[in-house]
Amino acid sequence: MGSCANWFAALAVGLAWKGQPVFAIRKEFGFSASHVLDHLPADHPCSRMHGHNYTVVLELKAQESGLNEAGFVRDYRDLGEFKAWTDDTLDHRHLNDVIIDLNPSAEQLARWIFTTWREKLPELVAVSVSETPKTWAEFRPRVD
Ligand SMILES: Nc1nc2c(c(=O)[nH]1)N=C([C@H](O)[C@H](O)COP(=O)(O)OP(=O)(O)OP(=O)(O)O)CN2
Ligand SMILES: [Zn+2]
């Protein structure tokens, strides 16, 4: 599905679900990577190359009546493909070389992961990225 159609589908699902009870599941993943943030003052420490032990949380939702036969929104084990992708694509990489033409802030990384995975995981509604134990950025295209 093209990305435009994808966004319309997400919007339609969101409108149909408005006010309805939903289930949400989340699973956490980790990777270590370096980055340099552009467009910051020269004396900002994040304008120098540095690294983080990142945490990524995927959030998936289904309507109350939308659980599968096992009673799952989706089997957590299905997300093994995301873990393998994270290990191959992000772990021990320099993020500026992976996310070309985007400043790899936590916000932009969360949106990039969301758009990369939305088609494979239609139940995906939000991606959160943490660079340090105290900081979180979330991309959630629509809020119920
Ligand atoms: N809104 C954002 N602000 C910052 C981001 C970001 O992605 N989005 N990124 C950084 C740095 O990459 C890095 O995460 C440093 O964050 P900071 O909270 O300053 O980390 P520290 O450990 O140095 O902070 P303490 O205050 O010592 O806990 C910066 N900003
Ligand atoms: Zn950083």
C-alpha cells in the first residue's frame, strides 16, 4: 500500500474506533548506537559524536472485539522480526549513516521507525524512543 493510502487507512481506523474500548500491547527493544545532532549551538554537547543505549517501545492496538483466537492483539513473538531488523539496521551503527537526510533526534528516529514498520505491522499505533533513562520521545500519528 502506498504511504498516502496508508495514512488514510490509519485515519479511517482511528475515526471508526473513536470512543470504543481498545486493547493496547507494548514491547520493548534495545540497541546501542552513535549519532551527531546538527543544527545545535557549537557548544552543545550533542553536536559532538556520542552514543546511547537506546530503548524502543512499539505499541499495537486492537478493538475490544478484534483479538485473535488466542486472545492476542498480536503475538509478542511476531515482533521477533522487528528485533532482528533492529540488530541488523541500528545496533552498533552510526545513526547519521542509517537515517540519511534526517537529523537523528529521538523524535525523528521514532517517526522513521514508525513509517518503516507501519505496513508490516498494521496494528502499530505509536513508537517511543529513549536515549537516556530520563528521556522519551514518542511518535503517534493520531491521538484517540
Ligand atoms: N527533544 C530532544 N532533545 C534532545 C535530544 C533529542 O533527541 N530530542 N537529544 C539530545 C542528546 O542526543 C542526548 O539525548 C542528551 O540528552 P540529555 O537529556 O541532555 O542527556 P544527559 O544525560 O546529558 O542529561 P542529564 O541532564 O545529565 O540527565 C539532547 N536533547
Ligand atoms: Zn544523543
